[in-house]
Amino acid sequence: MFADFDLSKLPSLPLSQRGSLPNYSAIYFVVDSKNRVLYVGQATNLLARWKDHHRQEQLSRINRKNPIKISWLSCSNELKILINTENHFINLYQPLLNRTPVPAKKITPTEIVLQQTLRKLVNLNVVVFGFESATDSLLPTVYLKYPINLYVNESDGIKFINNTGAVNNIVRASNNRKIARLKWREYERKKFRQSKVRSWKTACNGVSIELSPWRVGQGTYLNWQPKLQENTTIQTVAGIEMPTLNELELQKILNKYPFVEESYPKISVLEHDPIRLFWSRE
């Protein structure tokens, strides 16, 4: 069986190019830079198999230090033939990873990722605007606001720095963590001058969090930066201390800008942390 078989002559692709694998049935071989066979498997659709391979994380770690390629041998899509052929090559090469436990993924709990994100957002003058209790159809919601620009005191005077890009980068970095379950969803995007102003929402432990700019009307944004001691108190969100509008300041904004009051008819001051922590103690 396969007397003239030569693994080195099979078609192959680097692990990083697995998205270009063919979509037919095959026996595949995971081979390292020293031509050692690490794993042998079978698939009725090779491309589909590698879109979510159960050893992807393990092989990616190996690939960082020891480049891996995927070689393949086209095969009948009859399951019995695929299994028999796979077993033949497993017995032939005795791959290192076949028939060994798959390492468990280390998933970072949602609340941990949220805490890390909130710490960074606080440095960009993000404040807790308010809180709405749960309804029959909606989760309790914490509303966070960020300024479009930051005003910075420098030796030659006060300058302003565009803040939207920094906020968006923090949110995207959180979303790009592959082993974390917290995901922010962009629910609104507007162009304001030279900036793309985005609004985001996520949820953690049964509480919704919305992050949006200080908007006071259609196409109008308020560069509101509170005097922390006068206009805010310190409350915690997921255990992270954040400046939070006090009652007087919240009512002042709602009274001054009718659009804001219409958008948040049931908003109130955040008085206590609504997010229960199950994995951490901040």
C-alpha cells in the first residue's frame, strides 16, 4: 500500500496560508521545519476542516518557533477509505500529537477583559454618564461617555488632541483577543469633521455597557470634560473606579439638552456597582 509514496513531493502550504487549502477530501500531514510529522488527519473537505481545527491553537504556538506546513494527499471521500488510509499513515509515521490530549484553551473571563479595557478608557477621560435599570426586554445598562477631543496643558499653552482614534483602538484591541469572550459591537458610526465617531456596546455578567461620545444633537458633539472634584463622584464598574456624574451635573445636562433627555428617559445616577464579579476581586 502506497509503496511509492514520498511525503516530500506532496503539495503543501504554510500553516499561515491554511485558508488557501483545497476543498476536496484528503489525508493531511502536519510537518515541521525538520520534516518531522507532528500530526496526520483526514477530511472530506480539507479547507473546511482547517477553518476550525481542534489543534489550531496548539499548532500555532509550535509554529512561532518551528515553522509548520500542511501537506496533503487527495483521497476518496468514502469514510471507510479515509479512516483506513489515515490509520495507515499514523502507524507509519507515529506522529507526535496523534492520540494525545488536546490542551485546553485558556479563556480569559469576560469581566477580566472588561476591567482591563475600563482601566485604559479612564485615562481618556471616559466617565460614567448614568445607569438604567432592567426592563422586561432590556438588561440593566451602564452608559459611558467619551470626549471627542482631549485638552492638554503644555508649556506653550492648551492644546487639544483627537480622542476618538484612541478610544476606538482600545475597543478594537479588546475585540482582537482570540481567547476572550468579551466583544464590543459597533452600533453607530458618524463622521464629525475629520473624525469617525463610533458608539459601542457590550455586556458582562448580565449588564449591558454602552460607550458613546458626548452627543447633544444631530451632528453636534459636546467636548464636555468634567472638573472631577466638582461634577463627579467615584463609583466602581466591574470593580474599576471611574469618575461618575453626580446628581446635580446629570440633571444640568438633561435640562440643558432636550435631545439627551429624550435619548435617556429613564437614566439615573449610578450609585453602586451593578456588575457582579465571579472571577476576580478588584
